[in-house]
Amino acid sequence: MGRVNGHHETVISGGRVWTRGELVETDVGIDGGRIARIGGRLDGAERVDAQDLWVLPGVIDGHTHMEAAAFGLHSRDTFESGTRAAAAGGVTTVLDFTAGSAESTLAEQVQARVAAARRAVVDIGLHAEIVGWRSDRAYEIAEAVRMGVTSFKFYTVYAEPSNPSQLADAFRVIAAAGGVAMVHAEDAGLIQTATEALPRGARLHMTSFPRSRPAASEAAAVSLVCQLAEIAGVRVHFAHLSTGAAVDVVRNAKARGLQVTAETCPHYLLLDERAYATADGRQFSVIPPLRSPEDQSTLWVALADGTIDSVATDHCPFVRAEKDHGDDVLSIPCGLPGVETLLPLLHSDGMVARGLSLDWLVRALCENPARIFGLAPQKGQVEVGADADLVLFDPRRAWTLSAGNLHMGADFSPYEGRRVRGAVIRTLVRGRTVWADGECCVEPGWGRFVPRSQALI
Ligand SMILES: [Zn+2]
């Protein structure tokens, strides 16, 4: 790859580089957008000083909703603004979603979304949303896989949920195509029952929101989906796990040898349902809802022991006025901003506060999402031949998180006022600096659609 006597296009020099499971003081030489060499005293046309910084693989946020139709509105980040915020937060690849529809093919839906994302500044991949599954559309799965869209998102709730027989049928097709079924798992019947059981007038109070989506609804749906996945022999990935009960189901499924992976989100790790009783309670509307402090502790244990594989943000920003609109708390648009604060918050709360290792952080934010979603070995690691997607991170820098300092499309932060340890200094995507010193450094469109292959785990 690299020219032997090493005059590289770009050299990251003097940093502590995370490669092959350890921090090494070395240089990284970059040519043609890829890591050409890792070694001491490299020469380069462009020299980036990383003294006192960590050089980490770029973060892969496996779950975002840029310019997405939701709750009768649109999420407040375009691909351009949302990926700029991603770059500010050290995220070099986001995996977003197509807009599933019965009226067009998956291939058309992929093309439409790739076109929508043409002004992205970091790389993007897509999960194909499946609504209204019919077995006569099975050929579309293989077609999507050929286009590099290898994961398929199902909902067991919302307007057009997939029922168990649709899931079973689709899972067989996805297994045959070597894809991954990604599932938003909540039991619609339990949610309906809990919602109907709310006392009169309760829907005026935000504390009713988590009661309308009980913890048991997640575990029940995760359990059913695991059983369907076992029969179909499909790889399944659970989106945004929020409860200890669902973690237990996943742990058992993994012990039985099922090909199951799971993600959780920063808001389930850092916030809990007591937020709904505060004056700003409406801001925290998110599905699944914030849970109990006990659930939160269980999620941290599951992340540390590998039961939960990755952390993704489910980034879906709305503004205060949208959250404050209307009396019925069950009609508030649900979703939180997250893509920009993922790495600093997980470093701060996982490593600094809980003593988890850098190995853990890189696995949860880079390596595991790359393996689960078929981006490895191109992305998710600092290794010769991989894309030069890198984040220069200062683990010592302390700052106070505030919506005013951030670039996401929300006018509030769920973490307002929090002291954070660790800051992104520079972000590179395929060798090009996309963010440095608080500024975006590329024109819109530097980000590319990344076709993905089959999963490695
Ligand atoms: Zn989502």
C-alpha cells in the first residue's frame, strides 16, 4: 500500500494510536484515503500533530434518522447538518434508514435515500425499512443486498407493524440472502393494554408516558423475535434495548447459540424515567421510554460483559416547540439528538466514571457495529488497508455540555449542563479532515454511500 520510503499524502504524527488492541505511540501514514502504514517517524505532505491525543477509529453510529418523516413532522437534521454534527462528535459513518413503503421497491427506496444523502460530510450506509411484508416481494431482499444494503429493519409496533408470520417469512428470506434482521421490539398488545389502563386525565402528565410502554412489552417482543429468528436461522440485531428484562432474554439467546446482537443508546445509559417528573419532562419523549435506575445499571453490566454489543444513538432531533405542542403527552414527537455527543459521553460515563477500558469503548462504538453491519475490515479499526476514518481525541479535556455548543438540529440537549471528560479535536473520513478546531473542513458531499457486505458476527 504505502510507498516504501514513506512520503505519504498525510501523516498523523506523535499520537497514541489504538491499533490491534492497544495504545501505541506511533505515526499513521495515509494514501488514497486509506491507512498505508503504521510506524515511527513517517513523512507526509500534510502533517497532523496528534501530540497528547488518542488516535482512534472513527465512530460508527449504527442508528440515525436524518431528515426522516416521523410523528407527522420531520426530524430536524438534514443529512448535511446531521453528518456535520456527526463529524464534530468523531462519528465517521452513520447508518440511517430507507423510508419503507408498499408503493415502491426496496431498490427504489435505497436510491431515493442515497440521493437524499448526497450532501453528507461523513460516510453513510442504509438499513432497509420493511413495512407491509409480502412474500411475493422476497426478490427485493436479494436485490437490496446486491446494492450493499444488508440489514432490514422491522417494527413490531407503530402504524404498520410486522406480525409474527410476516417476520418468520421475511427472516427466512433474509437468512438465505446473508442479511441481518434489525428489530424494533415492543409488544403492541401490551402497550395498547397499558395505554387503555391509564386513568382519566393521566395523558396530561408526562409521568404517564413510560407507563404507557411498560418494560414487559420490550422483553415480550424480544423473546418472540428470538424464537422466530431461531426457527428461521437468521441473524437478528435488536435496536435500542432499554430494559433489564430484555437483556436477560438476549443473554439467554446468546447462550443458546443464536446469532443475536443488541444495541442500546446513550439516553438509556445516562438518563432515567425520573426525568419525566421534571419541568422539562416533555423533552425526554423517546421510544422506548427512559427506564428505571435498576434497568440502567443492568444495561451497563450487559455492555461491560458483551451481552449488549454496541451503542448507537437513534439520533432523531426535534425542537422544544414541537415537544411542547399539545396537551396529550402520548402525542408528543418522540426522539432525542445524540450523534454528536455519543463518543464524549460514553468516554466520560463509561471509562472515566465507571472504569471501563478503552478496548471496551472501541468495541462498542467502532469494532462491533462494523462487524455486525458488514463494514469490517474496511471500517471500525486502525489497521493498514482500512479506510483512514480517524478521530483525534483528547481524553483529558473537560467541558460543559450545552445545546449552545453543539451542532445538532435540536434547540435543547437532554444532557444540558453535564460536565464531560474527553473532547474530539479532529475527525478524518477517508484521510480527509472533515472537522477540526470547531469547524467543518469539507464541502457538502464528501460523505459517500458505503455498500456493505455480510456480517462477520
Ligand atoms: Zn430509530
